[in-house]
Amino acid sequence: MTEREKLINIWDSIKLRIKNENRDISAVAFDTWIRPLKVGKIENGTVYLLVPPEHAGDGTGINIIKKNYSSLFKVTISESMNNIYEIEFIEEDPSEDYSNDSSNIVMEEEPSAIYQSNLNEKYTFDTFVVGPNNQLAVSAAKAVVERPGLVYNPLFLYGGPGLGKTHLMHAIGASIIKKDPTKIVSYVTSENFTNEVIGYIQKGDIQKLRDKYRSVDVLLLDDVQFIIGKESTQNEFFNSFNELHSQNKAIILSSDKPPKDLEILDERLRSRFEWGLTVDITPPDYETRMAILRQYATNQLGFEVKDEVIQYIASNISSNIRELEGALNKVSARKSLYNEEINVSIAEEAIKDMLKESEPRKITPEIIISEVAKYYEITKEAIISKKRPKNVVYPRQICMYLCRELTDTSFDEIGKAIGGKDHATVMHGYNIIKDDLSTNPSLRDDIEKLKKKIIPGQ
Ligand code: ADP
Ligand code: MG
């Protein structure tokens, strides 16, 4: 590659190094003068850096840049390129093709440990549904965004798979950069961190890795349980942790267990993990699962999915949000295949292999209402409304009866599910059906049929 190509490859990390090694450059100055600079041509040992016209300001902008940053760029570029250069700042001419330069050919080199944030822009706070299961974790995460390194350091998030730890970490990283674009944020999985440590040790170049991780402002290390038992990785991380922590740089960690349950973790690390705040994320409740599915349908799939389908998925898949999303993906694949409106039976068919034998479909008041409505050819809305037309009152009482018999929901909860009826009304409805059952064979028959529809495999 040419000198110019090499410089372009490392250009972002050069700018960040300048920012990072010069604490007196303010965020505004960095954004105004340094971030917009581009690599122009390289000629006879001079690097021409391009100032966009809107920042050149008839030469005044260029003069400010020259005066303040010339020597910084000269030193940093020369060091990074292993060659001595002069630096000139010129106004960018949009009509010129700077790639057509005559800079020397240089040997292709392994890139040095250049900074990468590795953030996935899909994962933001905007798309993260807050529920009782993750409320604390979200507040803590937002507090860290406000004052990174100064509160909850480290922030230790733990919880089972698919509950949103990784999502939350990316959201923290992205929000910190959004607030202050000069912050150097690095997200890394423990697996990649381990591989990096091994790779740099083999190359005898571990110092490069240290420089890399110790120069960040925010380090997000995901699934830290994976470094357990890996001695050199733990050691490297221990040292980086101390360095970053002592400089009030933010550290955010995730794991499947709290620090105290991370067996055979180096005791020194375990105690450091507990220095800040440890919060758990638990499986979402039914309402939160519904909200997550609705959000996912709108934002990721881009179409509305019927409530009854969302209810069906939310009732049947409960412990892992990745699976919830997977179920909705499967269901929506049907939609594009057959171009038909998705209903519960399509959803049932689509996700049946995701439902484990050991986890029979959970019966909920929603499912009961839905089946009863279908059976009596009335709408669900009619059942949960306050109106009392004759053809609805009886099916509504059947719902009350079946909810009581088939779920472990209290009369109060059943009342809520059936449009806000009170305890006494539900109990009354239940008793009416119960009494009628002993005298009315056709009701017995209806109830049997309904149970078959509601309870799977019957
Ligand atoms: P973990 O890292 O805990 O295993 P992830 O962060 O990878 O879990 O989450 C799995 C999937 O579930 C991701 O697609 C993520 O966007 C989604 N997800 C998790 N929690 C939420 C939430 N509260 N709101 C919206 N999506 C979520
Ligand atoms: Mg994860």
C-alpha cells in the first residue's frame, strides 16, 4: 500500500490518540477543528491535511488549526507512520481527487492495536423496554451515562441469557459517545478479549494491548464469566481494571452470575467487581414481554402484529427475550410466505417446535376469553366490556368460571382481565356456572368442548 493508504487506515485512531493524550483539548475544539480533518496527499515528506471549506473560514480556521495543532499532528503522525513528516493544512477542494497522489509505497504492516468501539447501533435505550425486571439496571445504566466513571464504577450487570445485558451495554456506550463525541468507548466480549491477550502474548507484543485498553474512557466487557480460569487474561484485565479505575474511567461488566457466585475467579478481581454497583436483570413479566414484542414488531419487523398473536407468544415463551423475538420472526416469516393475516393458529403452528414438551402452553385469562368469544361467535371486546346484553352475559360468566378452574388466578385478577369487574361479580358468575353445570347437560357439553380448545393436547 502507499503511505497515504496507510495513513488513511490509521487516521481515526491518530485523531483519537491526539485527543486522548491532550486533556486540554476540549470536546468542542476537538469536534470543530480536529474531527473534520481528512488526509489529502503526501508529497516529498509532507502530509497535506484537508480542512473542509466550512471550517477553513477564509484562512482564519486554518490558522487556528496550524497554530494549535501542527506540532501535535507532526509528532503523532510521524510516530504512528514510523517516518518523519512535515504537516501542511490546506482548504479542501471538493473537485480535486487526492487519491491520485504519488506517495511512496510502504510495506504492508499489521495494524497496531487500533481503537474500535464495536458498538452495535441497533441496541439503544430507545428500543429497550423497561419493566420491573430491569428497571434498576436501566436506572443504573443511565446514571453511568450521565457521569461515567464517577458513579457505580464498575457497574456489574448480571442475569440469565437473552435478558438484555448486551443490549444495555451497547446502549450505555452509544449514549456516552452521543453526549460527548470525544469519549473513547470500547465494547469487547470476554471471548475476544481473551483471544486478543493470547494473540499479543504470542507476538510478544502485550504492551500494545495494554496501551489499547488503558487509553479508553469507557470499557465495556461483556460476559466476564468467560475469563474465569484463564490466568493470563485475568491478569491482564486485573491490571487494566486498576489503571482505568484509578483514573476514574468507566468500567461496565456483565455476567451470568453475581460476582460472589463466580467460582474460581481470582479473589482480587471478585472484590473489585463489587466495588461499584451490582444489579441483576430477571426474566420479564407478562406485561413486559408483551411490550417487548410490540416494540420489536413495530421497530424491527415494521408491521403491526395482532394482539392475540402477541399474547399467545408472550404467554408461551417466558424466560428468554431472544426466544421471544425468534418466535415473532418465525411467525412473521409465515406472513411473508403466505401473505395472510397472522392469527393464533398460524402462530401456534409456527412456533410449536420452540415450545418444549416440559413447558406446556400456559393458560391465561386472555386465551380463555379468546376461545370463549370464538365459541359463542361474539367479540372479545364484548366480553370485557361493561355492557350486559343477554348473549354476552352468560359467555362472560363462563369465562369467569373457566379462569377460576383452569388458572391459578385470583377472583380479583380474573376481574381485571375481564375488563375490570370486581371480586363479587366474578365470584357470582363463577357460582352461577357451577350450579348450572349440575342441571344443564348442554352447558356441560359446551364446557367440555371449550376446555379441549383451551388446554393443548386434550
Ligand atoms: P443477554 O446479553 O442478556 O444474553 P441480549 O442483550 O443479547 O441478552 O438480548 C437478547 C435480545 O433481546 C436482543 O435482541 C435484545 O435487543 C432483546 N432485548 C433484551 N431485553 C430487551 C428489552 N428490555 N427491550 C427490548 N429488547 C430487549
Ligand atoms: Mg450477551
